[in-house]
Amino acid sequence: MEAQGVRTAQLRIGDQIEAWHRGRLFHKGRVTDVVPALELFWILDARTGTRKLLDPEALEIRHVEAGAPVKPEVTAKPQPPAKPLATA
């Protein structure tokens, strides 16, 4: 099942994309290779600078314009401080 968004066959080398899952941005980068027959593609991750293999069946893929601002990620609610462990 492919999430709403861009299909692998629509991607071209050089496209800027964002990969979202459950309302959270997981990856952003430039497409470096596309294999439409396998529904897979690689990006050069903008955050880490590493090459990532992405599965569009697990992620919602969105095109972004180069230089477009990133939407803020959904962040977890703050957790209360942890209680210290008991000492003997």
C-alpha cells in the first residue's frame, strides 16, 4: 500500500524530496537513483550527508522546491525528570 504522495515512477534524479511517516519528517534530500521496477530510490540525506535507500510503501514522499523551508517536525511531549535509582 503506497501512502498519498509522490510515486517512485514520478521521481527523477535531482528531485528534492521529504519522506514523512505518521506526521513526522524522517528524511529530506536529493534523489540520487531510482529503480521504478522495485519501487525503491536513494537520496543524499540533507541532514547527515549519507546515501539512504527509501521505501515509498513505508513513507509518504513529497516533492519540495529547492530552498523551501522545512516544516517543523512533530516533537514528543516533554517528559518529567527521571527519578534517581535507590542506593543500597
